Amino acid sequence: GIAFTELREQRLDLSPVLLLVPELSEPPMITSDGTLRLAGVFRTTPAQVAFVTVFRPVAGIWRLEALSVQARPAPIAAPVGLQPWLAQTVPAEAAMPRRKSQ
């Protein structure tokens, strides 16, 4: 309970992470003590949810041993230049059939 006090105080709706695939920030790693470490982020807005999980094998099943979760502001997207497909589009005038003169 105490570990999640800050998240509760921020009153963030974390339910979107149930539907998203996390983006791992490092490759999954088996540590020297045999635990599996996964770290990454859920790219939600207005805040992203960063996490680190540690699992330990117990009787052949990976059991959660440690969990760290932190909400941080989502980065502001940088302006994107022209997309390659925009440079290849045909102007509307050229795409319209010409009327035959009478």
C-alpha cells in the first residue's frame, strides 16, 4: 500500500494500461540470482506509466517478487515534417478530368 501512495494521490486512471502493449525500455534479463527483470513504459497520455517488474521462479512458475510503478508526464510530440506520401500526391486540378470544349 505505501509504495503506491504517490500514484493514489495523483488520482490517475490507470485502466488504459490493461489494453496496451508495453514498450520495453531494455531487453528482458535473467539476473545472476535467477530472477527475470522486465522494465518499460505504457505510452499513455497525459501521463505515461513506467514500470519495473521482477519475477522469481517458484516450482516452475514465475512469481512476482517486486514491482515498481511511476507515472510521469508524456513527452510533447515534436512537429512532424511532410510525410513522404504527401510529396507524391497529385494536385486536385490534375486529378480531375477535363471537360471537352464545345
